[in-house]
Amino acid sequence: MLRGKRILLIIGGGIAAYKSLDLIRRLSERGATVTPVLTRGGEQFVTPLSVSALAGSKVYRDLFDLTDEAEMGHIQLSRSADLVLVAPATADLMAKMAQGLAGDLASTLLLATDTPVILAPAMNVRMWEHPATQRNRATLAADGIGFVGPDDGSMACGEFGPGRMAEPMAIVAATEAHFAAGPLAGKRIIVTSGPTHEPIDPVRYIANRSSGAQGTALASALRDLGAEVIFVTGPASVAAPDGVTVVPVETALQMKDAVMAALPTDAAVFAAAVADWRVASASDRKLKKTRDGMPALEFAENPDILATVSRLDNGRPSLVVGFAAETDDVVAHATAKRLRKGCDWIVANDVSPATGIMGGTENAVTLITENGAEDWPRMSKADVSEKIAARIAKALSDDG
């Protein structure tokens, strides 16, 4: 899929720059031609010689290289590629892009290019979560810039959380999805997945039996049609797919915040099994048995994420899809839910124990729209996802 593709790889400054070496190798072995641009910060972590050896190409480093600039080389570089990858994309590079600054070769290339751009952010968790960085991310997303990652995990600074650069194979998958040129190319779609865990105390929580399999399959199917997928997932037992931006959460409140931060998007698919209730005041210590009997738990209602997004006045996705897991009167309950929530579609299924659907590999769904209910035969969750993704692509195409 990448054979003959020309990729301009900008390597920002950060410890994650070491992953760029493996990324070059992975792209090259798939037939891509990689032209590397190494920032001054990037040179502190990887050497021009190692980058050049792996890419089999000259490494570009200086905006004012007279040999190249005699023919306006920075303009040619910025436009001769099929794709511009920035990995790692530092907070500084993202800020420069968002503000249209061009003080070095990397930022000048990014401002001058008319080629699609994908960023793989990498930075300290506090830097990633800072309002300024999130504003820059939203600005860049609105400008059509694609993202892969960041991932959640331990960092070189000793902290844990979102900010780790996506693994090279995840970036490769996002690159391949971009070149797939499917019907969803250029579209951004949120997919929520998995259960939420609502804490009772540090060792106990309220949850449900959702495995996250259907949400993961949906994210994969939408990615394969060319969409940029923001995958907001609770603690699922099924691993998140490659080639999507994974936002891990635990609680319903965290899931709502992650969804709102990811907007605007073209569509939103709410496949997560979000807990309706949470313990109002979770204990910070393990609750103990006492002679007084079971402790009283006071509950509070969780936010209705589907309804909140469906009723947005500004920034509402063109298509909002909810899921309804029911155990009886499936179509009636799901039809009422679509009207109550204000979403466009509901994907309803029967998850009563006899079906084996909750946590299983198959599903039998009914698609409910303003035109009525459409029953689909039982099939694998992957096949269900491909069918839903195709319908989403058609709906977004019809909307222009």
C-alpha cells in the first residue's frame, strides 16, 4: 500500500525521537521513500548519520542551506511529498503550526506545504493536558491536520498518562489508512467503546460486562475506510486497534470530558456501555465490614454523553449514532431512546444472557433511523462494523 509513496518525515526534539529510527525502517520496508527533516532538538536524541543511513537519503536540517535554497528548496520539499509525518510532534512544533510561525526549516515546511499532514504528538502529560496545547490541537484538527496518538503510559520523566508517542506500527497503520483513500478520507470520527468503571473505594467499582469488542471493530472499520478515528475507550478487555488516536478513560465523567475535547468531528459513534450511575462520594479508603452491616452507598446520575452531543447547538457532528443494549422489547425501547436522546441513529441489540452477545464475538442488531427499524441478521462483530461503517460513509457523503 505504501510502495512508491513519498513521505517527508519531520523529527522533532524529544526522547521519543529514537522511535523515528524504527519508523523509517518500517515505512521503507513497505516500499515508501522517506525524506527526513531533523530539527535542532531532534539532533539531541538521534544523529543525522543514523537517520540518513536508515532512510538512504540526505537529512535536511537547515532552512538557509544555500545549495538547496538557490531553487527555493524548502518549497519544493514541502510539496513534493505525498504525506508529511511529524514524529515526534512536540508541544513547541504544534504551537508554531497553530500560530502559523515559520522560524526554522520544520515550521517553514509545515506552513508552506499543501500536502496532507499527520502528527504523532509526544510530550509530558502535563504539557499535553495544558489548555494551550489542547487549544492548539483543536485548531490544527479544524485545519485538517491528522493525529495518531498520543498513547497513555509511563514516560521518561517518570510520570504516567497521555503523552507517549504512538508506537511506530500504529503510525504506519495510520499512514496506510490515509493512502487507502477510502470514502471516509478526510473525515474525523469519535468512537466510544468498552465499559466504564465507577469507583466505590480504591479496590472496588461498579461496571458491566462489555468487552469493547464491538467498539474496537467499529474503530477499525472506520479507519479502514480512511477516517481519522478518535477512540475513547473505557477499561475494555479487547485491545485498541492500531492506526487510531486512543484516549483511555475509566469513568463516565472522564469519557464525557474526552469526547467534548475531541470535538468538532464529522460523526460520533457511541458504542461504549456507560454506567448510568456512580457512587456520589467514593471512599478514599477500602470500606470495611462492621457490626453495623453493609455501608450505605449514595448514588448520583452520570452525564448523558449521547444526549449532550446530540443536542449541541454549535459543533454537533453531522451524524450521531448511539447504541442500545436491551434485554426485552428491543425495538420499542431503542426507538424511544433515539427520540429521547436526539441522536440520528440507534444500533439496538438484545444482550439477554441467552444470546451470548455481551462479551461474545457475534452480534444481531437493528438499525433504527427516522425511517424506521431495519433488522440485520446475526453476524460477526467485525461484519456488523463494516456494514455500519459503510452506512456512515454513505450518510456523510450524502450530506456533502
